Amino acid sequence: MQISRTNRILLFALGVVLSMIWQAAAYTATIDGATWTYEVVNGNAVITGVSSDSSDLKVPSKVGYYKVTSISTCFKYNTRIVSIEVPSSITGIDDDAFYGCQNLTTVTLSAVKNIDNVPKLGMG
């Protein structure tokens, strides 16, 4: 059976669209009572959100099958958080990751060896 040129183009376009949808999908993982939302980018996890009753959070170094390498704006305007511990796997933190975290007093980066961007820790 031979596929026409038009059908091949349509199949290719469908594959591209499905690939884009799959790449942009958000996943969740519950670890130590916190539910973390993440996206997979280049085979690594980017933390995009968190839901937790705790005021002290420890960012996981792995969610699902993926190493966590970046923190997006997941803590933005979270007034519940007092302290955050960042694992050594993190190499990037969004500029506004902690924006509006009025009660945040401690961000522990002691295990981090290499980070491309350190955000402002000011209260917005």
C-alpha cells in the first residue's frame, strides 16, 4: 500500500502537533506530602508548581523518572512558605521564582555546586 504525498504531509503534521502537546504536558508527583507540578524539557524536569500545607519545603532532586534541574515560578506569591531547600541537581532558578513570598526567610543552596542564575530574593 502506498501513501500519497498529501497523506504523508498530513501524517507528518499530526506527528509534529502530537509531539508539541506531549512536550508541553504538565505532570505531577507527590513527595513527602507536597504535590509538585513539572514539565519535561530536554529530558529533565522543570518544577512549575507546588501544593503543600507545609511552610518548609525541600525541592526534590528527582520527580518520576526525571532529574530536576530547574525551578520555574512555582513559589511565586506563596505566602505560606518560610524555608526552601534546593537540591544539588538544580542548575537554574527563574528570576521570579520567589517573588511575592513575603514570609520566606531561608533558601538553602548549600548542596548546589553550579547554578546559571540566582534570582533576587526580594519580596515583591
